[in-house]
Amino acid sequence: MSESESSYWLWELFFAVTVVAVGSAVAIVDGFEPWRRAVALAAIGAMLVLHLLLGRPLITRDAQNTTALLTLLAQMLLFGVAVWAVPLSTWLMFAVIPVIFQMVAIRLAIALVVVANLIPVGVEFWYDPGGIGMDVAIAAISTGAGICIGLWILTTLRESEQRATLITELEASRAEVVRLSHEAGVAAERARLAGEIHDTLAQGFTSIITLVQAADPGLRDDRLALAVRTARENLAESRALIAALSPTALADASLPEAVRRSAARFTEEAGVPAAVRITGDPRPLPTRLEVVLLRAAQESLTNVRRHASANEVGVLLAYAPSSVRLVIRDDGNGFDTAIAGGFGLSGMRTRAAQVDGTLTVRSDADTGTTIELEIPA
């Protein structure tokens, strides 16, 4: 419960205690006819019910409108009936004044406080016109005190709301700092891994290709050609991994451009046309999201080249207001998604889960494979 909500609950408790205390006094104090007690208790009970059904919801929503004014006027009418029946009910003023200041604007609240304090004066004048002077003096003092109390109530509630807002903003700022620190750590680790792969695996594959190609031509055979081809494929994979890990891969191109480049490279290597379609309004995304989407596109195209025997591939990058969706479809031979393993799909699922994304894989021998990755953005 926030501080402002706690303050409202304290005033609700004060209202309830005051109404119950005055109602109990009316019920047990001698000197009033039974029918007057009944009328006063009925009016007090109606005030409590009206507040619970209408007054409290209006205060909670801060709805200072015509409904709130009509509700207050009904409360004051019931207050007047209770005071007319049993003058002891004047003590309900302690419950009425705070409610007035919580339900209407301050100027109107001051006017209604004056009217509320004139009600007992009018009742006293009804019973004893000669003793009105003292009642007017008491009403003036009560009005001044009521206005001061009401202004203090408003100040207290406003300060409580400001403190609650400040606490919420501080908590949000702290959560943002934690998120940014996490992203910075992830980015640093990606850069470190990219550097390690570049300095070890990628350079090693390059050296293997150079050494094999420089071998004695008389020693070359199909196995050497296979070794060169395998080394080149692994070098390409190392470079793709570096691109996926390092944010600099997207520094000189937007995500749609990077996806188009990956599709063009796939077509060049596999000889299979890959159509790329971008829908929605492309916009910059956090680096961690763009890396996950680009890596999913690269991994999916690599799997198509290796396993699908496809004749064509379609790539869709769809931007929606609250998410980004990547879909890669091929018309290849498909596979059994229940038993398919390997690092590619599991890696995509892991990366999708890290950014609260969803990876869906559908594959059939007749229609091919569809991989869909949706990430909230």
C-alpha cells in the first residue's frame, strides 16, 4: 500500500469511527424521544452507507465532478436531518468537514463548510430563537477551525502523493540502472567472446586454408579440396558468430539492412533465392534485441543451406508497436521437430528466452520449414 493510499485509509477510519461514536451516543444518551432517536439513527446510517457506496469511490478516483457535489449535498441534508432530530448529532461535523475537502475544489469546499456550520445554527433557531447569539459565535469558531483542518488535510494528502510519486520514480530509476548495468555487462562479454573467436578460431581457419592451398600441387586430391571447403565453411561460421556477438556488426547498418545482407550472402553461397520483406515501421532497437534477431536469421539461413535442399527461401521482418517478429520459411525437405537437436535451434531458443521472446518451429516434409521468432520491443 502506498503512502497516499494509507493516508486515505486513515481518513476513512476516522470517518467511520466518528459516525459510529455519534450514532452510539444518540442511541444511549437520555433526554430524546424514541422517534427522534430513530430518525437521527436512520440519517446517520444513511450517511455511512452513502459514503461507502458513492463518497469513498469518488475520493479514491479523485473525481471532483457534479456527482461528487450531489453526493456531498445529500450528506449535508442527512446531517441536517440528524441534527434536527437529535442536536447531539452536531458532533458529526468532525466527519463531514474532511470529506468535503476531499471531494470538491477548495473554494467550493470552504463554502460548503460554512453551510454545514450554519445547519446547527438554523436548527437551534428553530427550537429557541432567543439563544441564537451564542450558537452563531460557536459556528464562526467551528467554521474557522474546520477550514484550517481542511486545508491541513489537503496539504497532508498532497505531500503524501508527492512522496509516493517520488518513491515510485526512485524505484523505476534504480531498476533502470540495474537493467543498464546488466546490458553493459552482456555487451562487454559479447565483445570479449567476439575478440577471442576472432583471435583464435577465425585466424586458425584462415591459416589452415592458406597452408593447404600452398601445398605441393602434386599432393592435392579430393581430400585436400574437402579440407579447404570445410575450413572455409567453419571460417564463415566463426565470422557469423563474431557478427552475432559483437555490437559493432550493427554499427554501420540497421537491422533490416543487416538481414538483407545475410540473405544476399546466403543466396551467393547456396545459389538459392532468398526474398526479404520488411513490414511495419522499422525503428532502432536495443542492441541485445537486434543481435538476437540477426543471429536467428543467420542461423536459420545456415541451417537451410546445410540441411533443407530448398529451392527458395522467404525472410520476413515485421515491426509492430509492441514487438518485432522474424519469420524464415523454406520449401525444403523439412525435419521432425520432436527429435531435432543440435546447437542451432537450442541456441536460438536460449537467446530468445533471454529477451523474453518466443521461438516457434514448424516443419513438414511436404511444405518445408518455418521458424518464427517474436520479441517484445
